[in-house]
Amino acid sequence: MINIPLLMLIGGALAGVYFGFKRKDPNIELPSCFFDRLAIPLYTFLNTYYSNSGFMVDATEEKSILCNVPFKKLYGVKIIGYSTIHDYFPAPEMETLIEQYKKSENGYFYYILHKQGLQQCQYIFSFNESIVKNFANYFQEELLSGEEIANTILSFWCQNNFFQRNKKLEGNLKIDFDCIDKEPNFVSFKKMAREAIFKGLSELDVLQGFREVDVPKTNIQSVFKMNFSGVIWFFYDLYQKRIENQISLLINSAKLSGNKEYFIALKDFYSHNKTNLAIVNNLVFLKEYSEDIVGQLGLALKTSYIKKDIFRKDIIRKLPFKYRDIEFDYLVEPSYLHNFIASVHKRSAKSPDIFGKDKNGAFVNYSFSEENDNPHSCIVAKPGSGKSVSKQKIMSQMIDFDFMSGEARNLGKGQGQVRIRSYDVGFSDEKFINLLKSNPKNNVAHIASDLFSFKYNLVGIDMENDLEQIEADIQFAIDLTSVILESQHSQALSINEVAAFKKIIHDVYSNANYQKYDIRNLVESHPKIVQELLNLGYSKTTYLQEIQEKKYRFLKRPLLKDMAKAAKILSDNQQITEDDRKSYASLAQKLSDIHKLQLFSTWDNIDISDADVISMDLNNFKENSLFTPIYLSIFQKTYLKDREFALLCKRQSKTAPKLFYAIEEARNFFLVPYLQKMFETIALEARKYNVHLCFVVQKLEHIPSAILTNLDTRIFLLRPEKREEVIKEISKSAISANEKLFEAISCTESHELCIAYSEGVFHLKLPITDEELELFNTNPNQSQIYYNKEKESLNVVK
């Protein structure tokens, strides 16, 4: 067996000596010299071996690779956009490209489509950097790095395996350029390419395009929807001399039939710049496919195909970068390239929140905050469309929920982690929250959906906060008091009563002028906490102020009746004015009335200040007259605590965790003027605190315009028969819709998310297993047939 590396070493040495002699004495006679008989043939042999070998990468540079082809430097860019709707490279741009590079010897490029399972990508490659930059500028992409180009080319033999990890798609076949003790890049590439080529020779079929098909535009989206694995190569040559040579070949061939006049006229037109032309050569590598794919590809790609066996091994080994069968080159007019190259995939997020499959069956991910000006969203769906399932799956992906163990691996307060606040109607989250609670690693607070369990201290102010936060908490307590009174058809606090209430809260806290409570006061309202305290060694007569554990500090605060008592005392104070006494008296009465409701008169039944998941069941509250203040008390207190922590992170130069607020049946809240105004304010400011509001509604019109315009992500779930109805709703709404959104809505299928965001619109189908569906589904009569048919493993690797 020939030892090629050894021959290369010997040949290189001999050639070096030979040309050294030549340089020293150009007149030296070497016809019979040893070097002339051995070195030159060996040197020539090695050059021939190198040029006839398979495609090789000699080195990687910042924005290119060096390879064994005449022009050496290969550049590339990924064709990708912000939508899954066709975005064609414009005809005027293509015309300019053809005109601009017809004088360049390296004025040719490759358009490559790669489809292998969830991996679907398109690329432009060329040995002309400027051509690649033209496409990069239009699609707003950076040129691929040399490392990316090398690893991309390795996938073109269809031997890579792709899997989802950390909400991104990765491949097993990859050169590790970051390894400290790595071997030279070209050696690594050669090893991996050799194995891929060996398998490819037995697994790949090759189709050859041989003529154009008269179709107005390509349908790249339909190509990726077809059932095959493979790589499609288009070679476009714009160089004038090669085009003229191609015309000359056609003239010579036509001489035999006597019909050369047409081609002579064509050459004359082209030579005098009366028309532009391009040379096209098209090859398809297919690994897994059915016979009907050939015809479908032809219609979708404006090309007729035949199966190719001649030179098949050379094509696979060398790739079209290095070898093509020029017998199958054909000329086209610029119009052939109009509406040809198109982006149909959404670019990946760097720090995604959710992932799934797009309309084409490709892997897709999305980030609410990274890809928008603000992270807020809405889910618009008619009953039975799957909004509860989708909402829960979105939350489970954001916290990296493990269905088997119940552990949420990305739940918490750390950088990049997520915290959930779910305000539920209809118990849709019940099983999901219970599974989360079952794992002790998850910090979950569940506010039960019954009036008996609900306890909220209306005046429970955390005086350990800074002054700004304390004042905000006091103001909220006063506002909530008015909301409670109005819900019971009473008069809200007057301006004098507000001033009196604020003074009382400050005085009671600063002077600790309130009743001393002991553990016995908790027996009826908080039996679980009593048992916890007894287990810690406290007795029932222990005063609450003596409890040392920080988690129970909310028990050390005064109650509403303490404030009412202080107001009553001041109303009898003869040293203040009559008007002030009346204000304190009326305030005392109103606080006493609220105290009688029993929901706001004792300590919170749970300390929600540090819970990573807060779930609140609202179903049993929604018909109650106290629904608004109950909801407001929990939401606002939670939001203020989250805001406090976000500000703390900012002061410490840390990134606050993402806070996902999921609000079911949001229309109920928007009907209450106070709540609508509150959400308008929060939608404007919450981005600063990394809060992601998510409103779930049945119709787009259920969201007030002032709020809707601040929701950059709009998720539509619909049944196919409702498409026209949804399009009309969008047309009448406050959002600025465009043709791409209407096109996307018109082809949205059941249980498929149509996501319109700041940059575009795309479809996403969430991967839901049967077990997850059973956990998330709220409709016991809903068929699971659809989900079972559509379920596909994403090969998740944790």
C-alpha cells in the first residue's frame, strides 16, 4: 500500500532541493539528473493527488476557510430570517448581482439547502467574499466564521445526528476548535470527512438537474416539508467568459442539426450587453426519500431531475465545491433567479425560553425578552383550542420541568432562572402545580381557591424595606382599602381619611402601639403554622414578637383591628379639631366594617415574599363581590416583592430572574377600571424588572388598546374553521398587522401556535408527550388522537 504521507514528505524534500539548484544556477543541465527523473514526476504526482482528492479544508480563518480548490478562500452565510413565511431575495438585487460580477473570474456562488430531521438550513457559499456579503446584508446576517463553515460542510454528507439540548439544536459530528491540545484543523476535518464520505457512498443517491421548469417562483417551504433527508446544491455562474464559452459549445452542438442561428443571435445579444445570462448546475444528495419526491422537488425548485450514476462517487467525494459534471450546465435568464432564493426559517435565540417545531418541521426556539422591546405577551384562543395546555407547556419549558421527578431545574432567583406567578381560573393548573409542590426542591406557594383559606393582612407592611418601598406598600394598603369598600357598595376613603390612615399606620408601626399576640391567636386561622412553631420548641403562650425564625416575621405585624382601634382612640381626642375627629371616626368605622369580612383582618395564610412559584386559584372567587380586592391584594403584593428583588439585583449589578406572570381569563380584570389602569402602568414599567406579563383571553378585543400595544408577543391558537374570524379580529384591533401575519394565520393548524412578535411571525408546535397532555389537559372529553399523531421526539439531552 502506498504511504501517501511519506511520499509527500520525500517529494517535498526532493522538490525543495531541485528548485534550490535551479535558483542557484538556472543554466544547470539536469536532463539526466536524478532530480529530473525522480523529483519532478513525484512532485507532479503529489500535485495531481492533491487536486484529484476529495474536498479538504486546509485551514480556518476568521470569516473563511482555505480549501483545495483554485480560489482557495471559501466564504459563507446562513440564509435565515425572522419569519417562517417566504422572504425572497429581491429581483432587483439579483439583477444587480448578475451585472456587477459578470466580469469577475470568481463570480459564482452556491445556494445550498440542507434537510435532516429537525435540522433545516440554507446557505450561500462563494469564493467571492463580496457576493456573500450581498446576501448577508439583505438577510441581516453575519458571515459564517471559518469554524462554522468547516462544521457546516461536514454535515453535507448527511452523517450528522441532531438533538435538542438547552433549548437549542446541536449536532454530534463537530470539530472542537476550542480544544487546547487539538490537532491541525485540516487533519480533524479529513478524518471526519473520510468516515462521512465512506458512509455517504453507500447511502446517498444523487439527482442531477438538467433543465429549468417554467414555474413563477420556488416554494422553499414545501421543499422542507417533504419527507426526505439530503442536501440540494445550486451552482450559479455569472462570469461572462464562461457564459460565452457555454454559448459557443451550444453553437458547435447545434451545427450538427443546422439550428445554430438562435445561439449565434444569443451570443451577439449577450456580448453587446442586451441581455444577461447565468450558468446553472443543480445536484441533489438524497439519503432517505420516496420516489415521488423527485417530481415534487422539480416543481418546487423550477428544475427537472434525473437520477445520476455517472461520476456519482466523484461528486460525493469532492462535493460540488470541487467537482460538477459540466455536461449538465445550462443557461438561464435572470428571471429564472427571481423569487428563487428565500428565507423560510426563523433565526435562533441565544437565550431561548421555549422551543418546538416550526411550520416546516424544523427546530425553532424563541425568547420573549431577547427578541422584543418588551417581554409581555398574550395568548388569544377560543375555548377548546388548547390554550391551557399551551400555557402550561410554555411555563414548564421556561423552568425546565422534569415530568418524571417533578423538579424544575431552571426555577429560582439565580441569574438566567425563572419564577412563575400563575393566576388561574377553572383549576387548569391544578395538577401541574400539585406535581411541582410534590418535589421539595421547588419553592411553591399555592393560594387555595376558597374563602375560608384566604387570609390577607391588609396592613402588613414590611418595615425592613427602604423608605421608598415602605411608602409604596402603605399607599397600596390605602388603595386596596378603597377598592374593598367600593366592592361592597360603600364610599371609598375620602382625602381626609386617607391622610388619617397614613398617619395611623406610621404611628402604630413606629411606636409598636398594638396588641401583643401569642401563638394561641393563630390556632383557629393558621393551624399548620402553630404546629410548625410547636415543633420548633415554642409554646402556645409564646408571644409572636419572640419568634426568631425569619420566615415568620410576617406574624410580627399589627392587624386591621389595631388600626381601627387607634383610629377610634384618636376620634375621641379632644385636643384635635372637630373635622379631624370626624375623619378618624369615619375611618375607624370603615376599617371595622372591613374587619368583619374576616378576609383581610388576620395574618397572611402564607408568606409569599420568597416563593419561586405562586399559584392562585381564582375560580371560586370570580363570582364573589370581593373578587377584585382578593385578586388585587395578592397580585400587587407579589409584584411589589418581585420589583423589590429586581431593584436589589440592579444595585448589586446582577441580572434579575425572569418573572412569568400568567393571567387566565384576563378580560375579567380589564372590566375593573382600577385593575385595567394598574395593568397599563405595569405593562409600561415591568420590563425594567424582567417581568413577563402573559394575558390569556378568548378574543383580541378583550385586551384594552393601551395594554395591547405594549404586548410585543401575540400568540394565536385557533381551529382551521375560525381563521377568517381571527383575521377580521386582527384587522379591527390596535395592532399593526401585515400581509405576513394574515398569511400565517390563514395556514395555522389546530394546536399550533402562530406567534407574531416584533420582528416577524412564525409557527411553533410544542412537543407534548401523552403524559404531559394528561397532566395539562383541562377537557376530559378532548380527543388525544391529534396529539398522538403529531408527537415527535426532539431527542432531548439534559
